[in-house]
Amino acid sequence: MIDLKKHLNPSQFLAATTIDGPVLVIAGAGSGKTRVIEYRVLNLVQSGIEPSSILLLTFTRNASRVMLSRASNHDPRCAMVEGGTFHSFAYKALKRYANAVGFTNLFSILDESDAIDAVAKCSGGLDISEKDRKFLKKGTIRSIISMSINKHEPIEDIIEKEYPHLAEYSEYIKNVKTKYVRYKTEKNYLDYDDMLIYFKKLLENSPVRKLIADKYKYIMVDEYQDTNKLQGDISYLLAKDHKNIMVVGDDAQSIYGFRGATHKNIMDFPAMFPGCTVIKLEENYRSTQPILDAANSVLSEMTNKYEKRLVSGLKHKGARPQMWFFNDAYEEAGWIADKMNELRRNGTPFEKQCVLFRSSYISIALQAELNKRGISYQLMGGMRFYESSHVKDLVAHLKLVMNPKDELAWHRALELIEGIGPRTSAKISKDFIQEENIAGITKGPLSKYEKGFKYSSGLLRFKALIENISADNAKVGERFERVFDYYSPLMKSRFDDWNTRINDLETLKKIAYRYDSLQDLLSDFAIELPDHGGGHHEAGHKNQVTLSTIHSAKGMEWEAVFLIGLIDGVFPVSFSLGDDESVEEERRLFYVGLTRAKTDLFITFHRENNRGYMSQLNKLSRFIDSSMILSRLEQNVTVNSDW
DNA sequence: CCGCGGAGTGTTTTT
DNA sequence: CACTCCGCGG
């Protein structure tokens, strides 16, 4: 038995050992939240609780993996604890109990870009002028629909609050939503929101809820400030019967409002679970006091928060964070590269250094510079690898084998064939969804086109592939490989950079060989594959600095952090400026960025705008200019700069 | 009806 | 710069 008191301070100890009943933990940045979960899991297991009856819900798949593996180092039984995201847990339950909510369990998951395509499909045929149709982007419609679902608010309210300029289209968007919902049911599709919706429905069905609640008797939810209304409801339903639930969060770090998250969940938790124990973790074990002073000044400018101040529990004092001004992005990048080398010479290896930014594109100049200097880096956030078109093309073939009603997948696959465009693919696949299985499709509607058309030879090759990968019960990896063989030649004419794309697919192929079930492979691609699928997601990859969006850096820490691009309109992003709550969310994001640093923090700005036509000079971010943080920073200007 | 090339555009964050 | 849209030639 491990002596928890040796590893935890009194509030952490309380959080790890209050086993029964509801617990709310307000955990400031760097206050040892991960540690609390690690030891709480350990404590539960060592108190004799069956590991498989413990459930840990986290924000990313990786987060639960890290926490559970740390706990397992103390006691291997902890590896049996169930962990994952709300979505992955919902998926599992839905697969098992699909028919209780009127689905067959062979549903396909629509990732974000699939969902946008589907919405576009449903926007057709409705009464709206061509001009308006162009003006209303499909992604926007999808966002509005999704937001209305996640917040559980009517479309009108969302439009009024977030998209007032689209007020006149409310009716239209509601119609699209109706069509979209029907479309998904017909095609056996679930999008990300549906996984939560149907899971909640499942839990509202008491016999099923009882089964699930009987199995998972101890529940923990991490990053509770970034859960949305649906996830809050799900948490409640999961714990309603036994009330053994601990949620952990920090309202000052709520940064997913754009996805419908609300820190209201944290605020309302005591009301949902009367008599809950509230524990505050306030001592910070991560950063030096000067860094926390800067963070505190940002905290003090937040409206609408729990009162708090971060105090460092570290012994050494540390230097003040530095603010650096540059003429342009290249000068900035050069300076950062120099500084990285200097830090390394002084004992901070590259893997303990990180560059953070608001949006991925901000890092492009820096990436070029690092490449030039031979400093290797690991990129986090930004374009998701399995949403790139070559991955989606290949995966589409596997999808339609699993779910022959997957119209989007048929279209995607058919349009790869020479001579087939949107019209022809629509014509050919029109009858597909009437068929029950692949054999019915290849023998029936598909076979009509295999002679006499300019695309017939291509279609014949396609048909052979489909029959091949659906007929036998070959290994998932082998099926993947067959599609790969078929797709490779098509890729070479489609992409100039097919070389690197082939490499991506080689990586995926290796992953595919690890699966026994095609459905699991496909669902993991959609909901669980961690950052970039390349497999190098383990934090602190040897001798590499990390480049990351702040969103992706959530929960992590580095010795040295460069927070770049503090330009008004970039950070806070221009979109947010019209609306106070959005600016507040940007401010929380800034706070999250600052608090990732342990000992060295550098904030940078460059003045020249290199976005071609807009030749105005950049303005310093409002989060710094004439803000209280300025007095907490040591200000610097580079030598060759004319500031 | 397809596909290509050129013009235009707008550019978050992620399960 | 990467993706989308448009118009034209086949």
C-alpha cells in the first residue's frame, strides 16, 4: 500500500480519497490535477474496488492513457480501468445497445468534413436564391446546427446570439437541419453530436442505464469546464443512481465554447448533486512566481470567474517573463531559433521547449527557419491527418464495404475513377441504397455500367476491388492493403506530392494490421486516433521541440515556452472581436498559454504584416497593450530593429 | 458531363 | 498557400 500522504498535499489527498458521493475539484493551472487522478485511481483500486468498474472520462484519448499508465506503474491492476473520451465511451455503448435507440449497429461515423458534405447535400432543393446559397457557407450551417444540438438551444437562439447577420435565414437553416437529421437516419450515419445525443437517449432508457450504472460505479470526469450541455447531462445520468462521481476542472481554462462547451456545468454541479464535496487545489507546482504573477494579472482581468490567485509552491525564484518585439516574422523566427540553441546549451533540452500559437498558420515562418537550421520539431494541432483527402479517399472504400448505404463513401470512391464526376456518380449510385448488401450492388445497379461507357474499364477495376475486399473475411490490414494497391496509381495523377502521401498511407497500413474488426478501425480513425496518427504523440519526443496550438497544449507543460504572434486580430482572433464572451474565451486561452511554462516564458510580437494586400502594420495584442500584464514583463527590442 | 487551368478567396480552435 | 469556384474546351 502506497502512503498517499507522502505524495499529495492535504487538498490533493482529500480529492484522492473522498471515494463515495459527488466531488467537485476546482483545480487551478499546474495544481497537480493529473497527479490527483493518478493517485485517486490507485487508491480506488487498492481499496478493493474492481478496476473495470471505474470509468475515467477525459478530453482526449491520450490524456486518459497517460493518467492510467502512470497509475499502473504503481499497481498493474489500474491498467484495467476503463478510460477514454465521452465520444469513445458513447460509441462503445451505442455499438452494444444500438437497437435500443433504433439503430443497427453497423453505423458509419461522419467526421467533421463528412458532416459538412452531408449538410451541403441537404441544402439542395430548398427554396433559396442562388446568391444566398453562395453567401451561406456549408461549414457555417453545420456549425449552427451542431451548436444548437450541443447547447440544447433552438436554431433561432443560436443565430440571434452568435450569427446575428444571418437572422433572415433562420427558417432555411431549420429546414436544412430537419433534412440532415432524416438523411443521417436513412443512411445509418452518426456524426459526433449524434454519438452524444443517442448515448444520452440510451441512458434515459432506465433498463439500459441500470446496466451501465451497475457496471461503472465510480466515475471521474476530467476537464469538466470544457464539457457541453449534453456531456453534462450524460455525466449526471451516469451517476444518478450511485452518485459516485468526481469532476475536475478550472473555469479559467474553459476554451472550447466554440464547440458548445460551457463552464456553467462546473457552476451547476453542486446543484445537480446536492451535498457534494467541493475541493480547491490552489498551490501551483509548475511555474515560478514571476510567471504566475503574469498569469494572475490576466486572471484579474477576467470577468465571470471563481476568485482565485495562483501561488507558486516552488522554491526557486525564477526570472521575469520576457516580451520581445520584432520587425517581421523572419526576424522573430531567427531569434527564437537562436534562443532555442542557447537554452539547450544552458541545460534545457529541445524536448523541454515549446512554441505555442493561436492558429497553426502563425508557425509557418518558424517552421521554415527551424528546417533551415536543422532543428527538428513535432507539430501538434492544425490539420488533422486523417481528414486529409488521400486518407479519406482510401478509407471511403473500406467504409462502403462496412455500410453499403454510405452514399458519401460511394460518391467519394466513384469520383476517383477517370471519367466519373458528381453527376455520373449520382446517377450510378442512385439505386445502391435500395440493396441490402454489396453483392446486390455489384451484381445489380453497378453492373449496368460496366460496358460501353468511357469510364467502364475504370469501373470494372473498381468493382473487382469491392468484390475482393467484401467477399472474403480477410484481415483488416490485408483489405487495407488491397485498397492501397488500387488507389496508389490513382494518387499519382491527382497529387503532386503523392510521395509524402504514400508515406502517410504506409503508416496507416501498419496501424490497420493491428485491428481485427473493420468497424473498430473505422471508428478509431474517426474518434480516437491521436494527434497525427504518425504515432509520435508521446510528449517529449527525443531532441525535438514542440510546436503546438494552445488548444492542443491543454494539460501539458514545458520548461521553456515561446508564446508567439501576440498580434491584435490574430490573438485575440479577429472573429472574436465583435462579441465580449468570445474575447473572454480568447483571454482564457491566453491564460492557458502562459501557464504552460515552468521556468522560461517568452512572448513575441512582430510588426510587419506579411499578408500581401493588407500592408498595414500589426498592432500589439490588446491582451498585452495597456494591460496589467505589461508591468510583469521584461520588455526587449532586438538590435537590428528600429523600434 | 468531365476535367483542367486560372482566378479568387479567406485563413481558428477539435471530438 | 491551400482550397474552392468558375468558365471553357473536349
